[in-house]
Amino acid sequence: MTNIKIQNSFGFTLLEILISIFIFAIVITTVFGSYNFVLSSSETVDKAISSYEMGQNCLNRMIVDLESIYVCLLPAYSPPDFDDFPDTYRIAGDISDVDGANFSRLRFTSLAHVPIKYKPQSKLSEIVYYVQAGNENDFVLKRANNMCSYKPFEEKKSDPVLCENIKSLTFIYYDQEGAEHENWDSDLERFGHETPVAISIKLEIGNDSDFQLFETVVAIPVHREKTVEE
């Protein structure tokens, strides 16, 4: 009797199955890796756009406030004596220490106040820009909008946040001769009771490795000249 061997043409060997699984795993890993990359890139772009819009809106708000600044001009302005209250409409800028970091702080009077619902507001209000430590080891820029007064400024939790994730904030003040000053006080004799003719703003949002820079110079529409020589 002749032995006839019938070769089975169906099914796969174990080696073929293992190779198929290996190739499938590579394909799936590549697909999901590409998906995660696209997704993370999209989130990074969205975060960058959101950060840019926040910084731009913050800068625009400050420009509007400074372009609407109010200054008491000569001869109505009278330099304060030693024991007088400070000028209600003074422009005062200094450097504040916030958890070991230095940030500029600016106080002035403006017509561009933001009205608070149900609370009467005068045409003029005191605006203060200052940086405060946030809740997640970062810094936030706040904008206080209060009634003009002689009282020293006090930070409040209720002051609205103008910008988050602040890396740096710097105001530079320019006098009539174009000289730059890191600090300013229109009440002091060493400034001649003069008000700045322009203020530059440098705002950085982010951290040391990833940040966005916003910078501009605002020309102050009203200027009080010196009443005394420095």
C-alpha cells in the first residue's frame, strides 16, 4: 500500500503567531506613541496660546489705566509740608520683596477704574499693581482698584488677579530729561515733585526654561513739571 502524506495547508505555526503578535505590538506602540505626541503637542500649543492671551490682556489693561492717569498740575498742586498727608493723586513706584523675589509695584490715580456692582464709585480711583505669592508656588499679579485716600495701601485677598504665573514684573520711569529710574515718588523733593513722562512695562510669564516676554512703553498724557530742583 502506498503511503500518501496529506500536508495540512491550514493554520499557523507557533513561531508565525509570535512574530505576528510582535509586529502588531510594534504597530500599536507606534500608533499610540504618535497619538500621545500629537495630543501633548496640542496641549502645549493651547497652553502657550492661553498664556499669550492672558499676558496680552494684562498689558492692554495696564496701558488703558496709565493712559487715563490723573495728575494734579501746577498751580493747583501744592508741595506737601513735612507733616502733611501725602498727595492723594501721587504716582509712587517701588520694589517689593515677595517670598525672596523682587517685583515692581506701582500706585497711581486713574479715570479708568473698574466699577464694582452695587457700590458707588467716584470718577477717580486709586490703582495699585502688585505681585503676590500664589497657591501653587508661583506668583500672581493683582490690580487693586480702591477709592482715593490718604491711607497706606493694604493688600487684600479680594483684589482681582490680573495675570498668573508671573516670572518678573519691572516698571521703569522716565523723567523729562529721559533719565531712567527704577523707583519714583512724585511727593518727594528728590524728584522735584515731578511726575514721569513715560513708564515702561516689562512682564514675563512662565519659568526660567519656558516663558513669554511682554514689553511696552506708555507715554503719560499729563505731566507735572518740577517744582524744586533736585
